[in-house]
Amino acid sequence: MKSQHTGALLVAASAAGFATLAIFIKFAYAAGANIITILAGRFVLAAICLALILKWRGISLNIDKSLMRDLALMGGLGYGSMSLLFALAVKHLPASLAAMLLYTYPAIVSVLSFGIGDERYTWPKGLALAVCFSGLFLVLGVSFDNASMLGFTFGLGAALVYSVYIVVGNRRLKNVDAMVTTTYVCVSAAVIFVLTGIASDTIIWSLPLPGWLAIIGIALIPTIVGIMGFFAGMSRIGATNASIISTTEPVITVLLSVMLLNEKITPLQIGGGILILGGILILQLWAGNCERAQAVEQQ
């Protein structure tokens, strides 16, 4: 099999893995787990698995102290906060809606990048953002009477925090192995949630087997498989192609939520989700091609 095809399959597997996160969280809630237990279990198990994988691959975890401090902040305040907000969104919303709200983050990243000067504004990007936010309006506008506004707030909050995390990481972590940074992020998030659980006595140790299986599933499939598949695939097909394939993630979440959780989604919400994905594809394909063309003309 050609490297391009292998890479595409790996990224597709990654997207499918990430897509199960909301589903597993719903299963864990149904088994009696609370948010702190879910997140502490997820990041402890993920950190252990990632550290073992790095040791097996012979990749050192040694980094300078300033970078370690930054990664601790990014894990505890950034990725940890995003994970908490997303878990809260899943608690108050159908898994399908929570996933679509989180996946507005590529559009938010573009807005932030325009604002701080990391990217140049182009009209295709403006069109893509308009399409994304039109889709978001449809997703939200038809749901005010049927779901929690608090859930929407948590879902959009997760997207915003994740966007800031990505923008900061893009500036700070360009020359660091992605697997190493992910391991430190998971370790710092694990420390935060374990200490919070111990201090507040909110970690539940007596979950039934389905609850623990759901938490193990969260750590292994959306976290380990998702991360490993994405980085392995991206090394073969490039970041742009990997990002395009990854846009299947919320679609898979919607399908899984309908099949496994018996959730219902309205035609307008489906249309809104399609618009969001369409806007993301414009950002990745059309806007990216325009930028490359401009770069060639300037040479």
C-alpha cells in the first residue's frame, strides 16, 4: 500500500477514534461516573500509555525547564479546561450537538490568528468563516427550546479554550516532538484532576464495570488511538490533508450518537453541521491554495 494511502487511513482511524469521545463520556455518565472521575482516569491512563510508547520508541522526555513549565500550564489550564468544558457540554447536550459545537474551533483559530497577525486575511477565509458561523447559527437556533443553553455555553467555551490552546501551541511548540508535548500535557492535566478529586473527595472508586470500561475506552481510543493515528498519518500526507480528513470526526460522532445513544437530530441541525464542515473545508482547501498561489507570485 502506498504511503499516501496508509497515511489517509491512519488519519481516518484517528478521526474515528476522536469521534468516540462524547459517546464514551455518555456511557461513563450512565454508569454513575462524575466529571472528575472521568477526566482523572482519562489523563492518568493516557499519560502512562504515552510514556510507555515513547520509551518503546526510544524518544527522550528530557526538555528544558521553561518548556516544561509552559507545557504544565497548557495541560492544566488549556487542554484540561477544554476537556472539562467539553465533558460538561456532553452532560447537558446530546453528544452530536456537543461535537458540532467543539468543531467550530478551526474557524475560531482563524479569527484569533488574524487578530494576532499569525495569518493574513483573505476573502476565501472570510467566506469560510461566514459559512462556519452560519452553520453554527442553524445548530443553535433550532435548539434553544430543546436543549440546555448552559450546555451550549460549555460547548462553545470548550471550542474557544481549545482554539487559544492551539494558537499558543503553534507559537511555542514548533520545534518539539508532538508526542513528547502531548505526554507532558496529559501528565499535567492528570495531576490537576487527581489533586482536585482528592481535595474535594469527588473521585468515585466504586464504579460498576461498564463505568471503568468507558473510562478506559476514553483513554485508549479517542486519546491514544486518536493522537497516535493523527501524527503517524500527518507525517505521511502532510498537515493540510490530515486536517481535511479530520473533518469527518463530528460526522462520525453524529452517526454514532444516533446508532448507539438513540439521539435525534433535526434536518436544520444536519444542514448546520454540513455548513460548518463546508466552511472548514474551504479554510483547508480553497483558502490554503490561495495563500500558496500568493506566495509563489511573490517569489
